[in-house]
Amino acid sequence: MDFEIFKNAIPSMGLLGALFAGGLAYSSVKFKVEEDPRKGEIEKVLPGANCGACGYPGCASFAEAVVKEETVCDGCPVGGPDIAEQVATIMGVDAGASSKERQIAQLLCQGGKAETFNQADYQGIPKCRAANRVANSKSCEYGCLGFGDCVSVCAFGAMYMDDNGLPVIDTDKCTGCGKCVSECPRSIIALMSNTEHIVVRCKSVLKGKEVKQACEKGCIGCTLCAKKCPVDAIEMVNNLPVVDAETCVGCGACVQACPTDAILETPYETIKIEKPKEEVLVITEDCVGCTLCAQKCPVDAIAGDPGNKHELDTKACINCGQCVKVCPKDAIEYQ
């Protein structure tokens, strides 16, 4: 082997290496992409779970999206309000002003140990999927089996089983990842928008008599909720009410009408709170006739000419409070 060839090539290779290195160094300076330092700061305060619940592949991608103003500061459901506040501080904005709609898991069943009964003593594997494959041991064939498979797959500690044998969902901790939804063999957990007013907590499509025999809190398909809804936001499908979230105004008329408490109003309280019967809405003299209340009223209980004080028909009014929310002069109040 002729080593002279290698000796002669060394200077040439060195020169080429220096040339390429210089070219790379120049390119790195010339074409350098400046990274917003806020991105790194946001990454530091994020939980680092890289769960994807925010809609981005990981925390780094979410931080970049926040800096580019492609998403909101409270877009990390795992971090919650505390992290949202820190991110907002870094961005120099108000965390409260960036709130957005998000999906949260909701239980669509109230048939626990107190409301249902066991038809047989199940001796199999204590898992919902296993129990669902054998003959139904619970009085309601559509209800929660109570073994907590959903709780076991929740990675954020947002669920636990209560003493009544039903899963309880912490909506503040829930990230809307949907794992509990996929795990439930009876599809009694669903993702719902946090802006929805009403939830129907029953999945049984049986007729009223059969439902009554199986569960104390089951929907009996009486249709009272649909009949009482002032905006026709409820349709009966397979003996169950289906609520149109976009049409629903959250007046609570369906909740009050339900004889079995199968429909609940957010934040999903199980106790009905009735307003005093003497409390009615009144339009005061501060009304400037902007017509916003009349446009918003779902039952056309408000009338009046533009620029003049409007009148409210207390007999037609359902006390939903929608007019109160839109009045720019606070001229509508309960008396």
C-alpha cells in the first residue's frame, strides 16, 4: 500500500473539512431561527405528562402553540387552574379570559346498590368486561356493573368508586382523554362539553314498567321532559330523552318535570332546588328598549317597541334567567 497517497491527501481533506465547517457555521448564523424564550418557560411549568389531552402531541408542542397564540393558556387539562395561571403570567394575559370549552367524562347511570338489586350472585372475575359477558346478574341490564374498570384506567386520579358502587368523576381533574369511555362495556360513560346544561343519567331503553322494576332512578319514558321543554330541545328516542345542547337554554324545566330524577342539571346536583314561588322576573324602569331580552326569551314572554320599556308576561315566563344575562343595563331582576 502506498502511504504517500494518504500523506498527500491529508492537507486536501483538512482544507475541505475546514471549508465545510466554515460553511455550516455561517449557515447556522445566517439562517438561525430565533425561539421565543417563553416557550421554554412554559414547558418548565407544565406537568410533563405528554398525554395529548390538550390536543397536541406533547407538552413542548402545546407550549409552542401557546406562544404562537394558536391555543389558550388553560388548554392543559392536567395542570388545571394553577398551571393555567402560571402560563398566563408568562404570556402576560389574564388566565380567566382564555377559558375555553372542553370535553369531560360524565356517568350516564344512577343505578347503584341502593337503586337496583342483584338477581343472582356473580362469582366470576371482578371485572366489568367479564361480568358483562355472562348472564346479567344486576336488575338493570343497561346499568353500571360497579367493578371500577373505568377507575383503574384513569391516569389522572379523576375517578373513584363511591359506597353506592358507582364511579364518581372529578370534573376538575378530568382531562377528557376518553379512556374510561372506551373501557366501559356498557357505554354508560360519555364525553360531554362542559358548557352543556343538562345530562340524562340513564341508558335503559326498556318501557316504563320494566324500568321501575329494575331501578328507582331510571328513565320511564314518560315524555314529560319533552313536553315541558319551552324550546323543543328534547326528543324521545328509544324511550330515552335526547337533549339538543345547542337549542337547550338551561331553564331546568325538564329537571323539575322528571318524576324519577333521571335528568340532572349541571353541575349534576342530585337534589332539586326550587325557587320561591313568589319570586318572579320584573323589568324595571332602567330598561332602554334595546330588545335583546325579547330576542333571547325562549318562550316569547317579553314584548315592546325598540327604545321603549319592555313588558314581561309573568304567566308565560319560565324564570330561565336568559334575559337577565343579556340585559346591558341590569334592568331585569327577581322580585
